[in-house]
Amino acid sequence: MRARLYSRAPPLRTGCPPARRLAAVSSLRQSFERASLPAVRWLDGLPRALPFLLVLALVVAGVLLPAPGWLLIGVVVLVLAWILALAWPRLSGAERLMRLAVVALMVAVLVTQAVPRG
């Protein structure tokens, strides 16, 4: 009951029974998810468009600011990688590929900003 207070979405349904699903999760994974729970709840409480707008603002600022601006893009890469790691077990193959492509694109932008040519 308590978990439903924090979640707007219905509970996730997976193909395997609950007992098997719990056995398949490693203790490292559980501790990672447990440590991430306060931040995920905080993000869940924000208006839906705000996280997107914050990421967009950080990327634009990171591209437009001089030399240390690439650090802002580094923050975006870390946040996107963290969200990807949290969602990984529940994503299909195509969803994993698309999200990996977004993180790889942001890493490419980070490298081009951090190590400019010429």
C-alpha cells in the first residue's frame, strides 16, 4: 500500500512469476535500486516536462559555454547512464539499443567539447 502512494504508474508486469523475479535480482542490483529510490521518488514528484527541460538546458549551456562547459554535458551523461542502468532489466532489446544510442551520442558531444580540434 505504501509504495502506491509514491507511484503514479500501475505496477510493472513481467513475464515471470514474482518469486522467480526476486531470485533473479542480485544483491548488488537491489542495493543500487535501494540507493536510487529517494532520487527516483524526487524526480517522480516533479512536473513531467521539468527533467527534460533541465537536461536540455544543461546540454545547450554545455555546448555554448567556453572550456569548462563540457562538465555540464558530463553531468547529463552520468544522469542518462544512471537512468538507463535503473531501467535496463525492464527494457526490450530495441529500447535498450535506442537508449544506449542516446548515451553514446551524448558521450560523443562530451568528447568533442572537451577535446576541441586545432
